[in-house]
Amino acid sequence: MTRKLFGTDGVRGEANSHPMTADMALRLGAAAGRFFRRDDSRAHRVVIGKDTRLSGYMFENALTAGFTSTGMNVLLLGPVPTPAVGFLTPSMRADVGVMISASHNPHHDNGIKFFGPDGFKLSDDAEAEIERLLHEGVAPAKSQNIGRAKHVYDGRFRYNERVKSTVPGVRLDGLKVVIDCANGAAYKTAPEVLWELGADVIPVGTAPNGFNINDGCGSTAPQTAAETIISHGAHVGICLDGDADRVMILDETGHVADGDQIMALLAAKWATEGKLKGDTLVATVMSNLGLERFLDAKNLRLERTPVGDRYVVEAMRRGGWNLGGEQSGHIVMTDYATTGDGLIAGLQFLAEMVRTGMPAGRLTQNFDRVPQLLKNVRYDGTDPMQSAAVQASIAQAEADLKDKGRLLIRKSGTEPLIRVMAECEDEAMLNSVVNGIVAEVEAAV
């Protein structure tokens, strides 16, 4: 069965509109509960975390009803980062973990993503089976077998200790760090961890109200953090997104370094230390050509995957590799976590600042980017990619870029967007190619 409900990162959409309704969440919880409750010989449990969106309360309650109706016991973590759910699911011997979040999207969106008992996101096949169960309907448990629900109040602190354990012996004394939590899931966790390691912490985006998640702050809007770095004379900034599974690093001038630069730094360091398994970094088709050239020069390999950190992780597990990520800031280090972890990645960067004594500006400029242009076109209903004019425009662009650059056109897995991206040293050609395709897509829309 093909997946229609699940995208590249769980189920996502506008809260109180299909598919993100309370009814759907209840049915989804029941289907996932039936999928993971394979026998009645023992108690089964699920851990549920969420970010700070107002709609999180609704989905938390609906999922709890669905899971308990099939006999699953529910452990409610409250607001925690997505990687905390990935960590706590196996730690608490749960059968399944759930994170309620729409990541970097605005507050009116929300999403539901699942983790298996090993703490890794579910495969396409598992999600398709849950979707099949949802559509077929799930028989509830007998009345005496209905599950229970309870709040777990120390989940955040367990995760904090795990995060600190990834930089053993490191102290951040003397480092003035701006931490932008996007008014999201890490609004308590990230400042706590940095303070406990000795940093002088300057918090941004740590006053969530249910509506301001990712609003003018966080990894997708780092300007506030950049201004705070300048005004406070900070050494570095760490910008997380709403569920803290991605990160952007800002240097002492407020300049932003994306995931490609962070991955380049870590790959080179780990390779030198003999820690980079298979001398391979896994990244998506969106990563800059400059990263690939940087790795080639160091006799390291870049393995590309489709967009989505789940596909990065799947490739890493298949190949036995331990470092991967996305340009957007998902940094996956399977030695430490089962999914992208913005805080752990930020700590790895800070640890390198401490080790080398270098300023952030030096450590974030590892390679020269090939000029890259990305534009999004929103559509509703008809698929513009079926247009003959769009197809002809793409064919012409590919011919123009042959041996000169790279073209990538794809549908977003989380929003109704067509993403048009190209890379080329000739910026005039780059703009011409991308704008030409965008114009045809807009006309088709």
C-alpha cells in the first residue's frame, strides 16, 4: 500500500484541518497502538513528546485516547526536543515514541512523527502498514485491558544528561553563547545544558506562548540572534528550530553557517581522528557542490540521498556510516543520537572552539560555496509538474547547465511546494535557469 497520509517526516498539516484533526490523531494513535501491540503477554507503552504549539494539547489528548483504547500505556513527556523522544523511547523500554511537532513550520501547523522501539524513525513500510490499519479500522481492547496514562516529569533532565555526555570533560567557561530556541521545544533544555557546562548564556526565543514558535526567531529566522550576538559581544550563536532537531551556527559577526559547513567541519575532524566510519559523509541532494569538492580533496566520500533526515539515517544504517545530515541543519551523529539533534551538534561545535582556541568565524568557513539558488512555488490542487511547458523548461535548463552545474526540482514532502534549485559558477546563468522554470511553474499553477 502506498502512503498518502505520511510525508517525508510523519503526518503534517494545518491544525484542525485534514489530516491534522483530533479525530485523525485519535485514529492514528489507535492504528499505531495496534501495530506495535503485537501480543498481550506483557504491558506495552508509548512515550509522547510535543513542542510548544497551542494545538499540541489537543493532539496529545487525542493520541492518548487512541493509544489507550488499544491497551497501550502512555507516558507523557511534555515539551521536549524531537531527539529526546528518539533517546527516551528505547531508554524507557517503550514500544513506540511519538513527537507532536511541525518542526520549523509556523504555529498554525502541526505534525505527528513516530519512532520505533530502537529510537529510529519508522520505515516507509511501517508507516504504510499503520495507514492501512487506520483505514481498515482497529478493534479496541477489552474494557479490562484499556491502557493508562501518566506524566513523566524528569524526561527533560534525562535528556539533558545524555546531551552533556557527548562532550565528556568539556567546559565552556569564558564562552559567551547566544542560544535561540525558536520559542520551541528546547526553550528550557538548551539554556540549562549550556549553563551547566559553564557558558555565559544569552537566551533568545525562550518565552513560548503557543503562537510564537519559529516566529521571527530560530534556525529559519536567525536575524534576531545575529543582532543579539553583536549587541552583547558574544563569541557564537546557536539557532535551533521549533523541535530542536536542526541547527544553524552563527559566528562572532552574526554570519550564518548552514548544515553543510558544520558537516564539513565534523567530517574532517572525525576523519583525522579515525572516527569517520567508511570515510563517508551522508547528505541529501540539496547539499552544496562545494561540500562535495571539499570532501574529495580530503579523499572522503559523499553519499547523497533524497531530501529528508529519515532518508539520511536509513542510508547511514545501511552503509554503517556514523555522520550525515542536511544543509537545512539536521546533523545526525549515530554515535550519539538516532535522529538529527541541533543541541548535540551545537555542543560539538563549541567543543571544537574550546579545543582549537579558534573563533567561530574560522571554524564555519571550511569551503567556498558554489552559487546556489532555491525558489519555492506554492500550488493547490493540480500538479504543475505535469505541464508540458514546465517539462520543456526543465529540459532546456538541463541542457544549458550540462557540465556547468546542477539542477534539482522536487516536491516538498511537508508542504504543497515545488522547490526549484540550481547550482552554477555562472550566476547570470543560474538566475536565468531558476527564474525561467519558476515562471513556467507559476503559469501552470
